[in-house]
Amino acid sequence: MNPLDTPLGFCSNFLFVPGTRPERFIKALDSGAGGVIIDLEDAVAAEDKETARNAIRVAWPNFTAEQKKRLVIRSNSPGSQFYSADLILAQELDVACLLIPKSQSADEMNGAALVLPNTALIPMIETAIGLDHLREIANANQVIRLALGNLDLQADLGMVCDSQESELHTARYQIVLASRVAQIAPPIDGVTPTTDDVVRIQDDAERAKRMGFGGKLCIHPKQVGIVKAAFMPSGEEIAWAQRVIEADKVSKGAAVKLDGRMIDRPVVLLAKRTLAIAGKY
């Protein structure tokens, strides 16, 4: 699945909203967020799972076609007692994208793809097993990009991270590398727990971009603008992306060198994503 077939493939910011708060769905879509994740997992208590699913069912017909392209549903984790019902809901609504937490194998992703043949998948890497199986997960059917569940991964690995999460640098690098090798869109970095520390949010977003991530998860509308600004391409990046696209057109999709650098499919996808974020593609 081509990541550019959906705006979520190049989106730089994703805002979570609890599935039990349908009055916030439209507000989240109007917040400036590129993608909105309606959460059925962490934000919803066990006894409220079905209530949340029903709230999504009721709200779904009121979303426009454009809004539905920007909506993601975060299911519960594969193997949990709630996962099957979440897949049934996603199938019923023909959702554009499913975010699957605690993803640990290609079989889980391929199983979801069988049930949801028209749905893009974003596996969340937040366990040691998921990190160990990164490459097979990244290459599974319909996976358009990976996402990091930084807080859960810390807990699963028994880490006590500093404020910069230095201890997760290796994991972040592995996720970026696996995405590049699989030729999918750059991954999505995890959340910043604070909503009021603007410097911390900005620093986290800028670190994510420097490391090769293509976006970041947001837990509050106040984070969206900060994250979006951090990922906005520079003039130099836009100019390079335009040259890449032009070189690709001239070569008719064949690999070609530009300024001594090989231009292949992942580089072209990154250039298209850069221009899309800048509103020039």
C-alpha cells in the first residue's frame, strides 16, 4: 500500500481523542491536527469499551468524506478480549486507518489486513517483542508506517528514562531504520506527557524530526501547533524535494542520481511527503 494513497501517510501530527467523548470528535478534527485518533484502548475503561464503539458508530455517518480520510481508530491490542469487536467495528465502518497497539508480529498485521482489505495499518511498537520483530512487522501487509509507544516501551523494558528519553535513542533509531528498509513512510514518534511545557514539546518534536521520524503523537490540542511547526520543511528541504520530483519525472520512475545521491522510491516518497506537508504537492 502506497503511504501517499492516504493523507495519513505523510501526516506530521496525530491527536488522540477518547472514544467515550464523541462531543470532542469534531473539535479534534477542527483543531488543526492532520490526523485524529479515536482511542478505544488506554483512554477507555474496560467497562466502557462497548459504549465507546457505539459512540463511534453513531458519529460516523456525520463525518464528511474528507474527515474520514483523516480519522484513525486505535483498537485494543491483539489477543485482548476486546480486539475482535474492534476489528468488526473497523470493518463495519470501512475505516481508512487502524492503529494497532502493542503490535508484536507480522501475523497480527496480516490477520488484520485480511479482515480489513481497504484499511491502512499503523502498528505501535511498545514492547520488547515488538521491537525485536520490527522488520517483519514493517513489511507486513497494508502497513504504511510504524508508531512508537514510548511510555509503554519504557515500562516493558523496565527503563527509568531521563527527561530527554536518552535511553530510547537506540529503539528510535531501530524503528526509523526498519521503516526505511521496508520502504514505508517515516515513523511516528510517541507522546510528550506534559501539555504545558512548550519547550519540552518543541524539543521532543525537533528531536523526532532530526532522528528521521515523520510525525508525532499528541495528547492535547495545545501540542498540535507546536508539533506541526517543528516538522514544517525548511525552504532548502522544499527546494530539494522539488528537484527530486522533477528528476523522478525525467527518469520515468527509474533510479537516478541527483547531486551524487541515488534517487529511488523511498527518496521520492519522502520528497512527496515533504511537499505535501508544505502544501505544495
